[in-house]
Amino acid sequence: MNQKVRLSVVAALAITTAGISSGIFAGQSVPDKKMGFFVTSVGSGKGADLGGLTGADQHCQALAQAVGAGKRTWHAYLSTSATGPTPAVNARDRIGHGPWYNAKGVLIARNVDELHKANNLTKQTALTEKGEVVNGRGDKPNMHDMLTGSDAQGRAFPGDLDTTCGNWTKSGEGSAQVGHHDRIGLDEKLPAKSWNHSHPSRGCSPEGLRSSGGSGLFYCFAVK
């Protein structure tokens, strides 16, 4: 075998090996690790008054747009309560199917079920759209309370109990269910470590949210 033929064989083997290891052959595609999840780097400025779900979604979209991810459709991970003829909305039902990666390409969850069972959401992975870590318990100021209005499975609470600050329109009295993005609380019980269902806020105003360790931040997911 002459030198040119030998080099051609080596090159072909290298390409084949690369294709197999990357999953190109056998009908597999390379995972798309573009950002599909982030914690808002800033809140609305009005506490839990986000302008309803529409305003919250627009906030997610604007933040994503600012970092070059605006071509995707973004929704806030928020539930709303039933009001009169308007049914409740579950956060889990409005965020697409996954998988979702953070700004650094780290997998958060492959699908909705994994997100609500064994996700990879921690202080180190729950990054903002800018790829920055959000303050948690022990930092000053503590900002680990994430607005969700949801139970552990990402669903709205039944009945007329307000856990969403008037479906994200109140900035004064009221309360919203929050989760801890850093998975740390006052003890080792499950709620203390819950990313979406830890405790009610002490109000809906910026001051009320800050008093329990929040800053009006919330999770955003790419629906598609």
C-alpha cells in the first residue's frame, strides 16, 4: 500500500469513527444544547405584579432577545388560579416538552416528568439568561425565592386560595408560592429543598418578597 492510499484509509477510518461516536450514523442526531431555560436576571420592578401571564412571558422573551435567543418562544414557569369562568393554568403545561439546557449548555431536564422528579436544577445550574449565578441563601442579598404559584408537580392550587398574588397582578398585599433555586432552606425537609414549591411569600410588593429572600425573579423555559 503506497503512502497516498494509506493516508486515505486512515482519514476514512477517522471520519467513520467520529460519525459513530457523535451519533450521526444509525439515525441519531447530535443534541442541540442551545439555551432553553434561565432564571430572569431582573424582575418586573413591581414585585409579583408581572402583568399577568402575558406580561411574564413578554419579560422572558425580552430577556432572551437581549442575549440573542429571541428566535425561540419563551414562557414563564407560572401557574394561575381559576377565577370565575376562567380555568386555572398549570405551569408545567405551558413550557413545552424539553429537553432544556441552561446558558452554558448544561442539561436541566429532558422532559416535563424529569423536571418534576429528578432534575439537574441547582444554584450552579439555575443560571440567568446571561449565564450568571443568582444569589442564594448565605449570599447578600438572598434572592433564592423564585415565583411559581405552583405545587411540587407544577400545578395550580385548587380552591380560591390566592397563591399567585392575584394571578401575577398584585404588588401589595397577598402571597405567592415560591421555590428555592439553590435547593437550600431552613432545614432538610423536602419543601426547603424544592425548586418550585417551598413556601408562601410574605407579600406581593418588592419589600414583601425581599423579606423572605426573594427579588421577584422566576423561571423561563423555551416552548419551542
